[in-house]
Amino acid sequence: MKKTLLKAATALTAVALLGAGTASAEKWDMPMGYSASNFHSMTGAEFAKCVTQGTGGDLEIVTHPGGSLFKGNEIKRAVQTGQAQIGERLLSAHQNENPLFGVDSIPFLATSFADSIKLWKAAKPEFDKLMDDQNLVLLYSVPWPAQGLYFKKEVNSVADMKGIKFRSYNTATGRLAELTGMLPVQIEAAEISQAFATGVADSMVSSGSTGYDRKVWESLTHFYEVDAWLPRNYTFVNKDSWGSLSDATKNVVKGCASIAEYAGYWRAVQYQEFTIGQLAKNGMTVAKAGSKLKGELEGIGAKMTGEWLEKAGPTGKAIVDAFKASK
Ligand code: PCA
């Protein structure tokens, strides 16, 4: 870990030197969907500080976590239209626009941190193109820890899930609810504590991280480790805002983005164990999904993989093939 920090500090000094002496000061707002204490938001705050310091204040980035400037589902549009210059959002939230956005939420395709990096490497060139077509520039992306299932009762099979109100966060999680006989309701992470407290939802698929951030033990009782997939957040800039920067400033932003991607990844790795431990410490039953449940979920995963591949066409297939070849 010491080595990691040293590396990051050296890189930070390097980008700071690169940024010295750039043109007139500018301020960018960076809306983010998740709470300030979440590790993605912390990574974003460090990234913003890195850019502000690295450019000697020529470009100041101000983060707005917790959906305080734009709500999670408004962030991408806000950046595309220039209402904000930069933002962070859950990648798969845009799966309804283009199936490619859901490449990280295919159940049981990439189920570890190492595979999540490989899948991202296979998909990134397509994302760069897709972003460019949408007036955006992709900066960095950090995975969430592996996704497991939260309930208010013991669950050992898909039959036990029937009729439960399920909080979804993207198209794939909505589909998972349908295929397991649950009733999906899409809710932003910032609002789930209230949704569980008032009975709007009684279950979800998410990481230990979101369960911990939102103190879900106040309403829910069971967490099953399923390691179904590791969705990602991504940070992007409005293309015109990006084009207005000097080359020196762009270099600082790119340098800080690589540090953020690296540091965020390691935060996620460390957070996975810590947060699952905290769920148990706060009274939840934490267990690996039983073999019956796991087997049934894998069957549903195979169906959802087929559905995704059909929608995503040859581009999607090429990404999945490249990922599998890199394993
Ligand atoms: N937390 C986010 C997305 C994935 C995760 O682990 C959420 O539940 O909204």
C-alpha cells in the first residue's frame, strides 16, 4: 500500500509540474450521484483536488456528490448539454440508450476485480467511440465491488423470491427481478434508505459498499454473496469543454484521471471486505448464496447473457470474445 501511495504521489508531482504556467482560470462543476462518504465520491474528490493543484488553480474542479447538483439520472444529459462540464455516473444506467452500456452488468460474465479490468479493457475502445458520438470524452472508470442480494428474510431459492418488492438500478437489474418473479422498482442509491424504511422495496442486488453507505441493516436482514457482476462508474467531460483546454491542462487532467482509476480500483478492492464485515457487525446475516440459489441464478444469467448478445449485435459479441480470450 505504501508503494502505491508513493507511486501516486510521484505521479501527482509530475502532473503538477506539467501544469505550471497555463492560461486563465476556469471552474468546472462535477455532479456525482453517490453520497460524499462513498469511495467513488472520495475518488472523485481526490481527482478534483489533483486537477486543481496540478494546474496551479487554472482549472478548478468542484465536486457535488449525493445528487446535490443533478440527480443521478440527470447527470449524463447535464454534461452532454453543457449544463455541467464534467460528471460521474453509473455506466449501466444508460443501457436503455445503447446495450453496450450494460456490458458490465451481464450476470456471471466477469465476477472478480481482475476480470472486471479485463472486460473494461476489451470494451474501452468502443466506449471511446460511443462517448465521442455523444459529445463526451471518457476520462476514467472505477468498478463497484461484486454484487450480492439483500433481503428481509432467509432466501434459499428463486421460488423464495417470488412477489418481493425489489429495488433495481438499471435495465439488467429490472430484468433480473422479472425473471425471478420479483416486482422491480427503480430507485437511486441516494434514496434507498427511505425506500426500505417505508416498504417501497424489501430487497435489492448491490454491493456491500452500498448496503454499508446506506445503513440498510436498519431495514433488511440478509445479504447473500453471489458475485454476480461488478458494475462500473465512469467519469466524462463535455467535448466542447474538453476542447477548450490547453494541451498542458489536458495532460494534467489525463494524469489525474489515471491516478483516480488506479486509486479508485484499490479502494473498491479494500472496501469489498470491509463493508461486508460491517453488514455482519451491524446484525445482518451474511452468507454465500446456497448451491440451489446460485445454480438457479446462473441459469437466469445464461438467459440474460443471450438476450444481451442479441441486442448488442456483432460489437457486443466482439467485446465478449476479446474478454474471454484475455482470461
Ligand atoms: N451500488 C450502486 C450500483 C452498484 C452498487 O454496488 C447502487 O446500488 O446503486
